[in-house]
Amino acid sequence: ADFVMIPSRFEPCGLIQLHAMRYGTVPIVASTGGLVDTVKEGFTGFQMGAFNVDCDAIDPADVGALATTVKIAHATYDTPALKEMIQNCMDQDLSWK
């Protein structure tokens, strides 16, 4: 996969983005919890902003943010910028050291 989308409303410290980045898949994430700490906008992935956690249904603003971020990511497809981002993802040392 070229991208992985993680539109979590709440994510204390997900591992999905770490596994994806290790193998060269660029994450598109909601700006929440551990996703903010591990995915740096434009360097190792894309952030959609924080989603509304106070509603039972999907907030239309969240859908708009998701769509906008996917369009931005799609615009980088097959460009030197995306290749650099993929390399940045794989080069990270996310060990406990």
C-alpha cells in the first residue's frame, strides 16, 4: 500500500502507523493521541486535524477534513516529495533506546 488511513477519534498510542512507516507506507492520520507524536505533517505523513469526539454520528466537518487531506496526499503521489517522505518513514528509529 502507498498510504494507510487512520481516522481515529481517540488513539492513545496506536501501532498501525508505526508498522506502516517501517515498511514504507505513508500514514494519513487524525491529529490525536500518539498519532500526533509519531506522524509529522509533511515529513512522515499527513494529519487531518482533530475529530469531534463529542458526537454519536459522523461530524460533516470531519468528513471534509478527511477528504481534503486525502486530496493533498494524492497530489504527492509519484513525486520526489512522496519518495522522500517514504524514506523518512523507514529511516526513523522508534526504538526504546
